Amino acid sequence: MPSFTVFRGSKEGTPKQDQTTKPDQLTGTQVFVKVTASGLCGTDLHYLAADVVLGHEGVGVVQDVGPDVQNLKKGDRVGWGYVHGACGACEQCIKGEDVFCTQRRLYGFHDTEQGSFSHGAVWPESHLHPIPDSMTDEVAAPLQCAGATVFTPLHDVRADETVGVIGVGGLGHLAIQFAAKMGCRVVVLSGSESKKDDAHRLGATEFIAMNKRDENTKPTPIDRLLVTTSALPDWDVIMPWMAPKGTIYPLTVSQDALKIPAMPLLLSGVAVQGSLVATRTVHREMLRFAGLHGIAPWTETFPMTVEGIKQATDALNEGKVRFRAVLLPQ
């Protein structure tokens, strides 16, 4: 019987250890995974005070499979992310846009008795993604959400495009690597010069410290702009830097209104495109691309214990993680 330790949120806003038990026999396409690493995402902070098992950047090893599983076997390494289920039959699923299925199953909303802050999990085969042999579990874990999030607006980019990335953090440092390896010119916009060297090491072509800019600051016109910071930028500054017909992708979770001046949007034909992690196809493409090109998050590791999770979440909340935290089961 799959029974495993999990770590869930609590009304006190601190993690607590618990136990989840699944039925004795796996059914259909269910797969039992032993978790070997979990990334910590900013979204997890939103659920620290909720009675749900935390985590959605999971990597592990298949321990058992249901009778209808076709492509996975015991010993395979797999990962999963923010979306862990969809109906498979609606128009969105048929189009390959399963992340927008009206019956999609999301972290924090469905199957809240299990997550990646855990020693195990049972998920459908359809939403478990093979991990490349060239990639360690520690590297693979943050890619399941952070990597999938930034790869989605880039997966069809052309090498002659200029990609702008606002912020050099948990999302931004991966976006820079992906865009650079795709052959793009990469313009990084950051609050100050403190991360200039990091940005260039990651593959940035141009770097602008926003606190040092003046009226003469003009980056190469940006075709795709990925906003990876928690705070939205000053759009009056940003809009003149967009190329005609460029696209803006706001990627971080924010409850703030997106107030973009209308005239620059209209005159240059700029688009604002919502984006939610990656479809299954794009998720697997992202993992293959990262494995092939050696793209890896910069990580700090913590033990997957109540104390370790609290240490990691406190560090993330205080902006002290450089750039992704990974929890390792003890």
C-alpha cells in the first residue's frame, strides 16, 4: 500500500509533517513515485497557511504502475509540475492546450493530500514527464515549474529575435539561459547593477540597471519581453523599448492591475499575452532542450524536514535564495 510522509501547510503558516495513504492497488494509469527532490516555488508561499500538502516541482523514481500504464516502468525517473491532470477530451486538450482544460487539476486546488514536499506521490502517467539521463534530480526539480513557465513563451522563438528579461531571479535566471541557448540577443533589465555579472554569465547580451538609466538609455528593440519580477515595471519606461509587433509576457503571480498605456500599445501593435506554465508537449520539449544544452538552475539545497522547509521558505520570503531552493528527502 503506498503510504508516505508529506509536509502540509497549517493555520499557523508553518509546515507540519503528516502521512498520506493510497489504496492498496494502483488502478488505471496511476503511477506511484518515490520523491527524490522538490523545488520550492514562490507559489508555495501562498499555501503555507492552507491545509494542503505543499510543493509542485517534484522529481522522483517510479516504484509501481497501474495496469493501464503504457510507457513508464519501475525505475524510470520522472517529474511533474503545477498541472497534474486534465480531461483529455475537451477542445483545449485536443488542441494540445491541456493547461487551459476546464477540468484541469492544479496544485493547491485538487488532490491536496499530496504534493512534492513529500516522500511519495501517485499521479496519472499522462502528467509525469521523463527526466533526461544527463540531468540530476536537483537540477530537474526547479525546471518542473520555473523552467516550464519561462520556456513556454520562448519555445517557438526565432534566433534573430531579441528577448528581454525583467529580473534576474528564480524565473529570470532560467529565462536568460534558455533564450541565449536558442541563439537570441538577450536584454536583461534589473533594478540595479548588483546582478550584472550574473546576467552576463547566464548569457545576457545587454544589461540595463534601471536605477542608472537616463533619457539616452535605449536597448535593442525587444521582440519578446518576459516579466519575471513580483512587482510590475513602469510601463511608461518599458513601452518605448518594445519592437513593433512585440509581445509582453507577464509571468509572475500578481493581484495588481496590469495598467499599460494605450497609445504606445496601439501605435506599435504590441501584444500582452497571458501564459500559464507549459502544456505537456512543451514541458517535455523543455526538459529535452535543457538536458541537451546543459541549462541548469542555480540552486541551494535544504533537507526535506519541517525545520528544513521552514528555513527554505523563510529564505525565499526574505529574498535570500540564489536563485532556486531544492528540498531533498532525508
